[in-house]
Amino acid sequence: MVDMVLEELTRSHSPTSQQIGAWVKDQCIPVWSREVCRRAAGRRQRNLGEMAIQETMQALVMEEPPRRGVFLFEDHKISRATFLLLPGCLKVTTRAILLFVERGGWLDSAVAIERRAIEAGRKFSRLRFPSN
């Protein structure tokens, strides 16, 4: 989990933001500290999460040996061609990961989860990455 993304997901006081914060803590999800987040402390500025993700991708490919990164997104900014996807990094939509988990037998219905999310006010991307 990239620190700036976690900040963006949890800074508003909503039931969902609290659930996300608790889940990250309970699951001991590692949070990657990025320079973008340090410099932006306390500011609300557009595209900071995307910038921190880009910084994370760059850090992964610069490691020796380079590490692979899978980036789950619903934000159309990340799906645009202008968002540089570095070698060894894969972008995946929430819909695609739900379908993958369903096909693996770990989830009964991806559509049911998507429906509940939409009913709760989430906006699912119509994009499908990867396409199959």
C-alpha cells in the first residue's frame, strides 16, 4: 500500500474510510513511504496519489534485481496512456481482480460484490485491465 494512496482513502471520516484503515492495520499490510507524501503532508492537492504510485513503480524497477508490482485501480487517470507503466508493473481494475478471484474459486460471485459496491455509492470503472 502506498502511503499517499492510504492517506487519500482514509482522510475523510466515513464508514468506508475507517474500514479501509482498520483492514490495512489488521492485515499488517506494509505501507510504502514515498517522498510525495512527505512533501505533501497536510495538503489536499490533486494527483498526489497517482504521483506516489508512479514513484513506487520507479523504485521497484530500480531495485536490483527489479521487483514486480501489481497496481489495483479504479481511477481512469491510471488507465490513460499518459500514466507511465514501467516494465515489471501490471495495472489491474477492481472488476478484473474480482473476476480472477471468482474464477479461482475463492469468491462466489464477483457480480454480487460489484452490485453491493455500486449500491453503496462506489463507481466501478467500465474499463477492463487486463482484458482477459
